[in-house]
Amino acid sequence: MASRRIIDDQLFTHFITFGCDHRRKLLNLDRPKKIVLGTLCQEQQRQDGKCVGYVLMPDHVHALIWLPQPGQLGGFIHEWKRSSSRLIREWYRNQNMRYFDKFEMGDRFWQPKYHSFEISEHAKLEEKLQYMHLNPVRAGLVTKAVDWPWSSARWYEQRKPVGVPIEWVE
């Protein structure tokens, strides 16, 4: 099966998915999830991007990202994954969390690739946002999307801060 080609030559909102290598649940704990959000904020600010929404699951990440210039997506994702991986590994090592018992230091934290679905229509953006927010409900982690603290659902439903600046794009 051929892999889907990522289009980054026009301004789109990108529905991005990437996961932990070997589907390990390396984001089960709160601190690694906070690191992923912190590095998202840093990269968003550095590249003048907008986060329309996100959800962090125990073994993968979904985000809706808009960047002001074509061609920025690959660098954005690379740096987000690189910096979050380094900081999370460091945290696991300092906490002596036995992260490296089954895996070597050189093993990847994230899967090497990511998936991006380009969105240019308002209805499709809302559909992907709802799909993303319902992910923890479908996984049985919560009964309502707004109850999952690691997504932008609370911002959309209650206008409560969610750790990342959320901006709608047209």
C-alpha cells in the first residue's frame, strides 16, 4: 500500500497524527503530556503558527495546525517531535521510571513518520475537530470529551484554558 503524500505547497490547516514508536503508551503520565504541549507552544510561537485544536492520547497525538507559509509543516513537526522526545526521555531518566528497561537509549520515542490530512473547508475542519475530541471517549478514557484534560475540547465547550493558545482559522 502506497503511503499518502503530504501536501504542503499551499496554505491549509493540517490534521496531523503521529504516534509513539511501537505504540508504546509513553504519554500515560501527565508530565510527558505537559512536555508535548509545551514544545507545541514553543514551535507554534517560533513559526507563527496557529493550533486549531489537539488531543493527546497515551500512545499518539492529533493536532490541527495552520502555518502562515507553505513548506513549513515538515520542519514544524520535526522540531516538535525532536524537542519533546529529548525532554521526555530526560524526564523519564531523571525520575528513574524504568523507561529504558525494555528499550535502548537509541530506540526512537516517536514513530519516524507522521500523517497529515490537508483541510481547506470549514465543514471538514469541524468534522476533524469533533473526531479528535471524541477520541478519548471512544477509547473509554472518559464519558464526555470535555472531561479529558489533554485536549482542546474544554476550550471549545467552556472557553477554559487548555495549555496551548487555540485559534480558529477561516
